Amino acid sequence: MTGIVPAPIARQPWQMLFPLVTLICFGALVLYSAAGGSWTPYALSHLMRFCVFLTMAFVLSRFSRDLAMFFAFPIYGVIVLLLVIVEAVGFVGGGSQRWLDLGFMQLQPSELMKPAIVLVLARFYASLPVGMVPTWRSLVPAGAIIGLPMALVLLQPDLGTSLAIGFGGAIVMFVAGLPLRWFVGAGAAGAVIAPLAFFFGLKEYQQKRVFTFLDPESDPLGDGYHITQSKIAIGSGGFSGKGFNEGSQSHLNYLPEPHTDFIFATMAEEWGFIGGLVVLGAFALILSWGLSVARNSNDRFGKLLATGMTATVFFYVAINLMMVMGLAPVVGIPLPFMSHGGSSMMTNMICLGSLMMVNRWNQMAPRSGLSG
């Protein structure tokens, strides 16, 4: 086969690229339908963004290990600075101050922090002597690295993105080998602090989201409208769906945000259970490939980086699907590679580009009977 397929093509991670392209193309069809049977304004820009960010991912995959480690802390510092600038002169949209108006685009620095926190923590623990991992010297600096951007993002306010940053950071810390009792203690402390944070730390609209999640039928035309209509759309799709471009919930404007946060509900109404299986299967293939890249890595930095980037994509998928099914509060997290939106696709393609980079390091690593 090496004589038939050129080596550079054969080395590409097709087990990830095939399901990725499937999701992108399927998402374009759903966006075409969400726009009432038009390629604009959603589907065409969705495909164009993918082409741009896929190119970016391939460029990122060519970075060396030394270069990635060298830029880890500078990248983190620049994004923290951007978050501070957002607080000072950020663009306000939808009641939140999350964007910087660059003229040609609206940049959301908090999205960039999701992969950046994984990169900087992987760099931190890769350079930390193994003997220090079970000590406080591995916990306090990492806690500060995670806590600063989480606090800045909470000020915007953006609870969903803040939790995503914390989740990615916690996964890297866990894989790095921090004692399990620390995580158990953090969970217990979180359970004690949660009620206080809910009543005194969350905004009123954020509290309403939690109450709505617990009982959406109590106000089906108000705060519970999003979840109720999403459930109706998903349920009405049945086994095989109503048919392409035949979804009534999205076309009659019953379903809010059918092209972004609730695109899975838009898809499920038209493509049914079968379409849902295709989407879940594609994500399962991508995530399993990411974990295999982490397992095959024979260096600490690559293993931590690959695991954290896979966890970041998983967080997006899990929270969005739980949200549209009424299993989690509505927090405004889009579905990767299907929802319309440049910031989300950029973040997730950075994660995949980083995984492709680690995968290339694995391919270049010397084979040994002791490796793995």
C-alpha cells in the first residue's frame, strides 16, 4: 500500500478526519435547513470556516515539541491580558461582555483559554520533577494558573466557559498524577460551597436557568421555553425523522437558536434517532482517536496535552447534548463541528490540531520494545 498511497497522505489520521468531515458536512445540511433552505447565512460560512481552520490545524500539527513547550507560557500570558482588556473595553452582546471588536471579526478570548490552559498545565507538569507531583508545590501554582482566567471569565459573566476551563485543567492535573484524595477533598468542598455560590455568586438569570432545568414545565412559555421546545423537537423526530428540510419546530421559529446551541434538536427533528446515532458515532470515533493518541505518547508533555485537548472537546459535546435533552441547565455551549459559530470551531480545531501534532510526535518517536 505504501507504493500506491504516498507516505504523507498515508500518515494522516484518517480515523479522525473521516468522522470530522462527516460531522462538518452533516452540520452544513442541518444549517441549510435551519436557514429555510438556503446556503446563506449559515451553511456556506460554516464550510468556509472549516476549510480555514483545518488548514490552521495542519500548520499547528507541524510544530515541534520544543516549540510547543517554549510558547506555552507566553500564549497563556497573552490570553490572560486579552481577558483583562475585555473587562476594560470589551464588546457587550446578549448582556455579557465577552468579545473584542477587531473590526474584521469579534474575538472571544475566553474561547482561546480552553486549549491554552491545557497547554500551559501540560508544560508545567512536564517540567516538574516527578517527586514533587504529590506535594503542594504541584498544586498551588497550577491552582493559580487555572483560577486567574476562571475568575476573569466569571466577571463577563460566562459560567459555561469558566467551567470548561476548570474541567480541562482538572483533567490535566488528574492525569499528571496528583493524589486522588485532593480531588475527593475538592469535590467535598465544592458540595459545601455550591449552595452559597448559587445564592450569592450567580446572577439572577443564571439562578433561573438552574430552576428551569429542575422544572422546565413550571414556566413553559417563559424561562422553560428553550428546554421544552428542544424536547418537543427531538421527540417528534421519532426513529427516522420528518425528513430533510421538513422540521416544523425550527422552520416555524418555535425552537430558539436552531443553528447554534440547539442544532442537535434541529437535526433530530428532521433525521430522527438514526441521525442522532450518526452524530454520536462520529464524536465517539474522534474522541477515541484522541485518547489513543494520548496512550501512544511516550513522553509526559504529549500525554498530558493530548488527554487535556480530548477532554476539552468532550466537555463541549457532553454539555451541549445534555443541555438540549434537558439533562443540564442551558449554558450556551454550542455543539462542536455542527453549530454555526467561528469561536467554537476555532477552539475545537485548535484542540484537534494539537492532537494531530502529538500524533506526529508519536510517529516520529523511535520504536522500542520498552515504549508504551
